[in-house]
Amino acid sequence: MDDSVFQRLYEDYNRDVFNFLIYLTRHREVAEDLMHEVYVRVLKSFGRFEGKSSEKTWLFAIAKNVSIDYFRKQSTIKKHTNIHFDWETQQLTATDKLPEHFIEADEQQKQLLEVLHTCTGDQKMVILMRFFQDLSVAETAEVLDWTESKVKTTQHRAIKALKTKLDVRSVKEGG
């Protein structure tokens, strides 16, 4: 991979990848560290990139894998065991408060992001990719290595769960 290709990939996609990572981890420093790891993997694996997918979906697939590795590592550290971490069904719990990056978001978006972090890992990934990164169903399926049907089903369940959780939150807050 020559420097100009790497530079172009970085310039074209670094903001999207970083936003995805920060939405997922809710921690600027962690997102920065993971971003570094994403681009290390890009350098190492570009020779195997066959162009069957777009560069954007390929980068998001790498970012997804780096994120899953991070959450597995955190889970293992917390449990001090090697219990299998199933990112699809367990929450990708980031206990930090929303980073300053989100302060600019309007109140409705902040509430959505807070509630999103109580969803399962697969629901969270789909919502972030589809609605925060504007990936199509096909692109999301490609990144996650799922069928389009699974993406649609997961998206439907995630939206339903988010709506229920937001409604409950609204009732609790007296709104």
C-alpha cells in the first residue's frame, strides 16, 4: 500500500470511522486508540483487500472488529475469566457519561444515544451504521457479514426497543 492510497483512505473516511467509534465507546481517548488500531490493521491488510466491497464498508468492518475486540478485552478484564463474550446479545456497555463530543447534540439525540447504550451489541451496531453513518442495508450487511434480512430484522427490533425505552424514560421523567 503506498502512502498516497493510505492518505486518501484516511482523509476520506477518518471522520466517519472516528464518529462510529466514539458513538460506540462513548470515550474520546478510547475511540482515538481504537482509531489508531483500525488504521494499523488497514496498513497490514490492504494487500488482501480485493475490492469486492467498497473501501468504506471494508473500513467499517475493520472498525467493527477492533471495537468487538476492545469490548471482549474489557469484559475479560472485568470478569478475570475467559468467559465467551457474545457481542450480538450482550450490551456493549460503556459506563462513561457521554463525552463532550455529544454536548452539541440536541436533547432528543442525547436521550436516544443514552438509551441506545442499553441495547444489545447487534442492535447498537445496526442503528449506528444505518442512522448515524448513513450506510445502506446492503452496506451494513456487508460490514457485519450478515444477510440483508438479518439487518432489517435487527433494525426493526432495535427501533422497537428504543421506542419502548424512550417511552418508559419519558414517563419516569414525567414527560
